[in-house]
Amino acid sequence: MKLIRKLLLANVLALLTVLGLTSALAQPAPPVVASQPAAVPPPPVNGPLPATVLAWDSELKSIDANEGDEAGHLFFSFTNVSTSDVVIQNVHPGCGCTTAQVPANWVIPPGTNGTIPVTINLHGKTGTLFKNLTVTTDKGVKMLNFRVNVLPVPMPVMTAADRTNNLKIAMTDRQAVFHGDCATCHLKQGEGKYGKALYDADCGICHEGEHRASMVPDLHNLKVPTSPEFWHTWITHGKPLSLMPAFCGADGGPLSDMQISSLIVYLNFAIPPKPTP
Ligand code: HEC
Ligand code: HEC
């Protein structure tokens, strides 16, 4: 087999000829060799990768996304629980809509961890998608599965009476949106979310609302200059004596510092800062 790999490295065409003539050698060459002629990877093992070699955080993952999201992201993490190096030769997604970024011929020393970042293109997708990745190593092959639930984002329907009543409550306590029944729409949707998804849930509900009250400004057409500090101040403290609630925990809001940071990053990108007039 060593000789064959040498031949292969020297000239892939020559190997194909050898394979064609020699029936005993009629084994498909690992594609990674052809695309990475500089490295000499150990031969792949076609059997299943034993659980005693790589331990995975999960072999079946599930993520939620919203209709209209361009992409979904997830990670598979593993630990080399064996006593020798494992070489991940390639990670092959089961469909063209998925990409997995890993180094070529990735050597995982014993006792160390690695993470495979996976991106799935969700453009125009709805419903539940089932996908997989095939991880080929020098100790065997592992199949990882994941599911993406692409959820519709329904805008809640309210009567005019509901709105009037909600407004009245919020006028006496702008933090009321995070409590009681209000939380179903104004807080729960954003739990555990970051960035755009969090904006859509927690801010968009008021600021992008089709039927929103006239005192709720359009954040995309502000008259004032914006900046990360601007977003930070408004999100953290809101505005006393208005309907704009405070979102940071210290002010009675529901968001963690990390969630607030993710909103600032998103808003500064989605609504580019205007120069100071
Ligand atoms: C309950 C409805 C509501 C929610 C939820 C809400 N806002 Fe507001 N927001 C308002 C209202 C009303 C005002 C106008 C306050 C005023 O000046 O009287 C406002 C004002 C603002 C302003 C100031 C705009 C200007 O004119 O300078 C910013 C910035 C802002 N909101 C960002 C956000 C962000 C970001 C979120 C999500 C973290 C959010 N808001 C969530 C109702 C809301
Ligand atoms: C069924 C989901 C839902 C519930 C429950 C809900 N809201 Fe809202 N809220 C919305 C939506 C959607 C908007 C955006 C404007 C619209 O469509 O009326 C909004 C807007 C607001 C606004 C901005 C002013 C406006 O009318 O545009 C305030 C303030 C507010 N809600 C307060 C509350 C309070 C206080 C409660 C609880 C007493 C509450 N909401 C319960 C969905 C809800």
C-alpha cells in the first residue's frame, strides 16, 4: 500500500492505470489524497469509528432558525479519548447546502478537543431539514446528523382594545412588558437569542410593528447620529417616562451583557452609524 501511495502522489493518472490493471488493488483512492498531494495522510479505515477513539458532544443536533434567515450555524465538538493521534482526513457534508470548515489532514493528539463548525444555507427553506456529515479518519468513519427546524415567525394578532389596554399599562410602568401575560410576546420570544434573532424578537416587536403606535420611532430613519455607545445607552436604560423599557438586568430588564453586546454589534452593522451633523 505504501508503494501505491507514492505512485499516487507522483502521478494520480499512473495510479488509475495501475488500479485499472490490477484487480486486487481495486479500492477507491481517498479523494483527500488527490486534492492534497503535499501531505501523506495515513490510509482511511472504512469501518465505523469506534466510540473509544473520538467522543462527541452529540451525534444528533437540532437547531431552530426563523424563516427568512440566510444561514444556520452549529458545531460538533469532540475529544480524542484514545491513546494515539487521530487524523481527520475530511468532513463531507451530505448536501451542497452545507459546509464544514476543517483543516486538511487534521491531526488530533490524544486527550485534545476539536470543533467542527457547520454552516447550512437556509435561503428560501421552510419546515424541518435533516442533514448529515461524514467524518473520515484514519481510525474509521463517523456519521453525524443534524436537524434544522425552520420556524415561521407569526406576528401576534391583537385587537385594538388589547393595544389600548397594553399601552395604558406600559404608560404607568414601562417595564411591564417583561412581566405577566406581556412576557409571552415581549420577553419569551427572545430568550437565549443573540444578534438579529434577538433584535427581531425583543426590539422588532415594537420598532418594526406594522400597527405600532406613533410614538415608537423607526430605528432605520433616526434623525440623530448613531454609534455603539448610542445603542448601548438606549438598550441598557431605555428612557424613563416613555414606553421604551430598560433591557439590562440592573435596570430590571431581561437581557445579559452578552445579549446586549450582540444587539449593539448587530445594530451597528444593520443601521450603519451616521456622521455627526
Ligand atoms: C415596548 C415597546 C418597545 C420595545 C420592546 C423597544 N422599544 Fe425602543 N423605543 C420605544 C419607544 C416608545 C421609544 C420612544 C421613546 C421616546 O423618546 O419617547 C423608543 C426609543 C428607542 C430609541 C431612541 C430612538 C431615537 O429617537 O433616538 C432607540 C435607539 C431604541 N428605542 C432602541 C430599541 C432597541 C434596540 C430595542 C430592543 C432591545 C427596543 N428599542 C425595544 C419602544 C420600544
Ligand atoms: C400577543 C402578543 C402581545 C402581548 C401579549 C403584548 N404585546 Fe405589546 N405589542 C405586541 C406587538 C405585536 C406590538 C407592536 C404594535 C402592534 O402590532 O400593535 C406591541 C407593542 C407594544 C407597545 C408599543 C406601543 C404600540 O402599541 O405600538 C407597548 C408599550 C406594549 N406593546 C406593551 C405591552 C404590555 C404592557 C403588555 C402586557 C400588558 C403587552 N404589550 C402584551 C404584542 C404583544
